[in-house]
Amino acid sequence: MPISITPLAELREQIDAVDAQILQLINQRARYAEEVAKTKLALGESGSFYRPDRESLVLRRIQNLNTGPLSDETAMRFFRELMSACLALEKPLEVAFLGPEGTFTQQATLKHFGHAVKTIPFTSISAVFNAVENGTSAFGVVPIENSTEGVISHTLDCLLTSTLQICGEVKIRVQQNLLTHATELNDITDVYSHAQSLAQCRQWLDVNLPNARQTPLSSNAEAARLIKNNPNAAAIAGMIAAEIYKLPVLAANIEDDANNTTRFIIIGNQIATLTGYDKTTLVVSTDNQAGALYRMLEPFATVGVDMLSIESRPSRQGLWDYVFFIDILGHGDNEQVAYALSELKTKVTMFKNLGSYPQAVF
């Protein structure tokens, strides 16, 4: 029995009709966003209209509604860009990030906020904090930990003294690429990148470029900029650097660990409300006494709050005096979490809630 095949012309006509409907609905959503802005202004709201909790819930709703064939990640990425464009209609958003342009931090910023925001590079993590604290930028994005290299100490130190809140997080799979104008590996004499990226690609470099000189630089983006006009040099960097500096990718995904992931936090003055998919980050200190750490963690176990991680750092207040950064599952407004935190405060000498915020969606 012959298979029934829909003519291409008919299929293209149907696609054109759907495209027209999609465009009409996108613009309808944009008009609603403009009305939201007017309502917020009428109610006296000022500052940023971005709401991390609201956007997280929208993306999770899209994930639950999605029936394919598009993947959940693709569907959420599309709606992230749509929300970004609509937010720009309400009020343009400026976000500080650890630069220069072309870094994984900028990639994380665009993944979280979408491409309609204005990204502003800064040369250090402390400069990003300062930009948000003094109102130059509404939010900032900085790395906080890598799955293979561990925590970013400078970020923890800044969190310890800053008045800002953590109001979101985003995770990036670190995919390293060899960017170069060379057409053959044998033509490459020098490889530039950040020291961590060179280390993350050590095995690949030993096998494929054993004779090339490796030079560490301040960032992958700086490496991409440096080799832009050198046909015998290569940079190891992400795809965003390849796009910005218009460099061909000779070899993709050359990292030794395919699961290498970096987590970034969103810092700002925004306090995220409870979504049901939250985490809370704390910093505490306790007396240096036997059993002090056990007593500090006991409230979480008592009420069944999951502790995701704990990291100790010198307090810089005294010799062998430490503070502990703790990530727990749940929001500070959750009844169990609130009880655990109230009990914890009675068992420590210093307590600071760095923020309750939605977990990364994708």
C-alpha cells in the first residue's frame, strides 16, 4: 500500500500560517509586558522589574507543559529569550559580569537573563560587587564554584562582607574549544588560555599538540583576542569567544572531563520569594570547641532539611578562626527551614543569610 506523503508546498504553507500565529502571540505577550510595567509604576515600584522567582516559575511551567518534539531545554531557552525581550520593553536591564567579553561568565549571564540585557564587563569579582552595591548595575554575575577546581575563594570573601543578596544561580557546562585561523594542528606553535582551561585540557593537548608552547593568560577571552591575527597560534575558549572575536573552531569540546560544570550566582538587592524549588546560602561561625560543628549542623538534621554543601574559610578575624559557608535545600520562608535557621542562630557566634533563591532551571 503506497505511503501518503504531504506535498512540500502544502507543508510550507502550514508552517507559514503557524509562524504568523506565533508572531501575533509573541507581540500580544509583549503588549501585556508593557501593561505590567505601567501597573508597577502606578503602584510606586522603582528599580529593576526583573523578578528571579517569577521567571523561574514561568520556565518550570514551560518545562511541565512541553510535550515535544522540542527538548525541555530548547523550549525553556526560547522562552528565556522571549522573557528577556519583553523585560527590555518594560525597562532595560544592565548586568555586571566578570569580564572581559567572551568569558564563560558572560555566557552564564546571557543564559540566565537572555540576550536583550546589557552586559557590562568588570576586571575583578570585587568590582562586580561594587558595581551592584553602588547602583551602576542592577545585578551582577560571578562564578562561585567549579565541579573540578572547587570553590572560588574571592567570591566567598566578597559575600562575607557585602550587603548584597544571592537572588539566583546558573550553571554552565564548560565546553572548551580550540580557536585558531590555522587549518591543521601541525601549524600551531602556541596555545594561549587561562591556566585552569589549560589544565582542564591537559590530556588532549599532550596527545594532539605535544610540541606547542602553552602560555597562561588572565582569561580565555584575552587569549582569543590575542591570537585573532596570528595564524600559528590558538586559544582555548568557549563558543561565545569564538563568536565575538570571529575565530574558527578547529576542534570542539576538547576538555578532559565531559561533566566539568561551573556554577555562577546572581547578586543584587532583590529578595526572591518562595517558589518551592529553592536553596539558601548561609555563612556562620562558631567557637572552636569540641562538638561545635555537630551542634551547628544538628538543627538541619532534626527537621529534615537537606544540606547540599559546606565550605570552611579563614575568617581573617583571628588565627585558626574559620567561617562556614553552607548551602541548604529550601527557602528561608519555608516553615521547616525557618525553624532550623532560628535554632542555628542560638548555636553560633555569627550568622548571615546570604539569600534564598530559585535553583538553576536548566
